[in-house]
Amino acid sequence: MPLFVGLAGRRVVGVGGGRVAAAKLLPLAEAGAEVVVVAPHVQPELVASAVVHRRPYFGPQDLAGAFLVVAATADAQVNARVAADAEALATFCVRVDRDTDATAPGSAALAAAVRHGPLTIAVSTGGQAPSLARWLRAELEEAYGPEYGQLAALLGELRRDARVRRHLASLDSEGRRAAWRAIPLPDILRLIRKGSPLDARELALACLSSSSD
């Protein structure tokens, strides 16, 4: 089941500090998570982005307070132990060896994602075909460039605009939905691509402001 979660300020415990662990954990740190790494050896880039405990995994006490656990060692038995401990704590756990063994238990998986500002487009194969997920991510990256992130940001700005909020407050729920649907997204996108964000904003604002119940 696809699920987007806010990680800002939440603790993520990663067990394992190699290249694979870094690839999984660094995006979580960039999303604002408080990343804690437990591993005897840790990649330098993780040291700069996480709280590091340079030692082997001890047990459930290492997972205390975790919102999410990432089992990312090269030892399947250790990963299985971490996953079992996380399950006992009712904490989601991502096992990186699902990329090579789809039968490896784990309660969560990180999707291959395209991110442009507030816009995230993600694809997952449930661990069945990681290479397909990576290929689809590349296809999505090409099809949906940074301008789509700018479009999402613009719509977010309009939702917070005091004039828009006052106008929409005068409409019923169906009227508010109709007002947002009235925005010609392809036209707005073309203006953004042309390098005219102010014109794009004015067009969207005009469409919203002209709607009525």
C-alpha cells in the first residue's frame, strides 16, 4: 500500500553503514529525519549526516524511539534479527536485502522516487523487480521535469494566499472543488516552461478569483 509520511524530526535507525545503507539513509536525512546509524564501519557521508554508533547491533534497545528502521547490513541473519525486533516493537522496517531476495521479510519498502520541490512521484514493485522500478523512475524523471515541481509549489502558494482563502471561504465544498478544477494546468505549465512564473501565477489567480457558486 503506497504511503507518504512526514519524517521531519522523526528518528530513523539504520543498522549498517556501507554504501547501500548510505544510499537508503541519506535521502531520509535530507527529508529531515533524525538518522541514527549503528554499525562498526560507516561511510563518511553518513558520518556527516547522522548520529553514529560505531559498534555491532546489540538488540531492540538500539531501536528505541525509532519511527522507522532500516536493516542495511551485508548479513542476512542480522537483517532478519533487526526486522524481527522492529516487528516486536510495532515499528516499520525496511530490509535492503529485499532488493536481491523478495522473500526477505520486512514491513516496509522505500520506493524509487522522482522529487521536484513539493512534488514526489514514486514507483514500487514490492521488491519483485528493483531494476524495473529504477528504469521507471528514470522514465518518470524524463517525462516530469522540474517545471512540475514549480507548478506544485505555485498551487501551494495559492492555497495559502489570503485573497484566495477569503474567496473560497464564500463557496460551498463543491464550489471550492470546481474553482481548483477551473485552473488550466496545461496553460500554467506552458508559462512556467517559458520562464514566466509571474504570468502563470496571475492566470491561476484570475481563474480562482472569477469562480463563483
